[in-house]
Amino acid sequence: MTPVVGVVCFAIILAGWFGGVNYFKGIPAGLVAIAVGTIIAWSSTALGLNYGGMSLSNVTAALSNFGFSLPIPAIGHVFSGFEFLGVILVTAIPFGVYDLVEAMDNVESAAAGGDSFPTTRVLTADGVVSLIGCLMGNPFINAVYIGHPGWKSMGGRIGYSAATGVVVLLLSWLGIIALMASLIPVVAISPILLYIGMLIGAQAFQETPKDHAPAIVLAFTPHLAAWGKLQIDNALGAAGTNAVAVGLDKLGSVGVLYHGLEVLGGGAILGGLMLGAIASFIIERKLIAASQFALAAAVLTFVGLMHGESIGFAQSLTVSFSYLSVAVILFLSGKYAKITPATIPAGH
């Protein structure tokens, strides 16, 4: 939407972090990109073009947030929420599972990048810090941040994380975040995250046996389905309607298979893991192990953690039965069928 800022900043980052370009006096590529993007955005505002949405009125409004504010305990708010526990758990359980899997994925990503961390200690710290934040009124759970190999390649070490934490804390206490957001266009920062996404996406293929590539692609599909459904829901919501009101048949007649996206994308984080695991074990000719994962997928689908919109028993029965059938087929194939040996080296 703002290519004159976004594309230019992205090119600076690509040249610096992929192309080996060293900028003036060793200034990090990310900082150069942000500076250039900010200059372009404010220059365009001065010329009346308004690329990046910068304005002096936003800066003036942001200055009113200055002040020193320490977080205070919000224990009363936390425990008063227990009366809504039944409703909250529908969201909390999938988010808890997602946070667990996200942390484990990122620990594995760090290990593939050459840095091993004890998973139990990482998850414990993750949970404890989230609880402390909750008691101080923070509604957002903490998570092990994604992209360790990317930050490492940018030169970030433990001091980078510590400095980031301290700076965010100070910016929050002093009310400076709104001012920073009014001075720096988001589109100048976004290419940094795109770079991280490119790096970890590439790592998924580079750090696994090449024969596993189809399993990686398959693991993406639930996430793509969930993303597609979200775009449809948001677009229809903006028009004041929804998929049911429009009619699933009408959507299907123009190639929008809404219900299929809904089923495939439900519980995408677990769905992707299960489909990827099943495919990986099949590729390795470990059909009994694949059948066990298919059985686990059937159970997870039955209780609504996969391919469903809510937690509960007997959810998505058709999909659950399908996974159960897959488990039986794979088990019988692994037990009795003649199988061509895998080409993947042992231990992968």
C-alpha cells in the first residue's frame, strides 16, 4: 500500500542482511531502513503526498502521553474474572496449546541455528513471567519470540534481548511509545519482520531432509486456510454481513469454499503439526508411528482442538472419523504391506 517506503526499506534490509552490504560506519541495516523510511514519509508529508500517514497533529497528540507510570498490581481484576471461567477456557485452552507449541518450535529453531536451550527451563520462564504480567494487569501472554536465527544473523546476542526488554520497559513507563509510533511509519519497520519470516521459512526447508519438503508444505495448509477464512470474515464483516447470511452455496459457486477453509483452518497450529508429522513418518516409511499420530489427530479433532470452532466433545465428527480411518489404514499397511525402503538417512 505504501511501496515508496516499504519497497525501499525492504531493499536496504535485503542488501544488508542477505547481500553483505556494510552501511556507513557499520550502522545496522535495520536502523538505516527505519531512518530512510522515516525521511521519505515525512518528506512526502511536507510535499502533500502523505506516504506513511505522518502528521504533526499525531505527534502533538502523542506528546500528551508523557509521564511516569509504574504498573500496579491488578489482583482484584484477575480473580473477579473467575466467574467467566467457562467462557474464557474456550479461548484459553487453544491459546495455551498454541503458546506451548510456539515456544517449542522456537527452541527447535534456535537449536537448528546453533544455540540449544533447555526446553523445560524456557517454558517455565515463559509461564512464570506471563503469570506475573497478568497479576500486574497485562492481558497479553508472553512467548518465546520467533526468529532466533534471524536476530542472530543481525548480530543480536543475549545483550540484544536484555536491551530490548529494558528499552520497552522505559518507553512504557515514560509514555513514549505513542510518540515513537507517531514519528516512525510502521511500513518502515515491517520489512524487518518480513526478513525474519523469509529466514525462518527458508530454515524449515534447509534444516530438514529434502525428502521432507512435501510434509512442510502440507503443514502450512491449515494456516493458509485459517488466514483465508479470516480475510473473508473481515471483508464480509466490513460490509455488515457474514458468510452464513450471504450463503455458503453462493460463495461456493464463485470458488470460495468457505466451509472447507473453516474445517481445515480450525485449530491450525495443531492441525499443521499433526498433518506434518503424519506426512513425515509416511515419507520415512514409519507407518505405525504415522498411524499413532493420525489416531491422536482423531482425538484432538473429537474434542475440538483441531478442525473445529469450539472446545467440546463430539466436535467435527466426520473429520475425526476420517483421521481414525487413516490411522487404521496406516497401521494395517505398516503391519502387513510390502514397503519400499526409505531413502532418508537413519536418525533424521
